[in-house]
Amino acid sequence: MGSEPESYKLNSPTSTSSRSSSASPLANHRYFPLYLSNNERAVLYVPAAISPKDFDLLKKQIEIHLAVIQATSVTTDGEK
């Protein structure tokens, strides 16, 4: 397979950015910690203010990502 299209690449702290701003990419975002069993955690970062339209879009995308997580990452307790 070839390289992924740019739209599928995730932003990460190690990726290079064309932005010249010195501000953190998560500036003006709210942090929502999610606590899982066995002391594991997850985090959701959301802009501090979003429109109702963007909220609905965010909600749909989270639901899609949860379905992908369920299909690819959820294991029975004995499979870890």
C-alpha cells in the first residue's frame, strides 16, 4: 500500500506543522479526562467554544470513532 492521503494523517506532537504560531495546538481547548479501569486513562480535547453545528459534527465523529475502537481495540478480559 502507498502512503496515506494527507486527510487521514493524525496531528501529533512530533509531526511538523506549517503553522508559524508558537502557541500550543491545544490552546483554547478544554481537557476532558476519561478514567478507565486498571488505572488507564483517555483524554478528549474540545475547543473552549463551539457552535451547535460543530457540536453535532463532533458528536457524530466521536460515535464513529467509538465504533472503530470497538471493532479494533476491545478485547475480552483474558485477551490483554
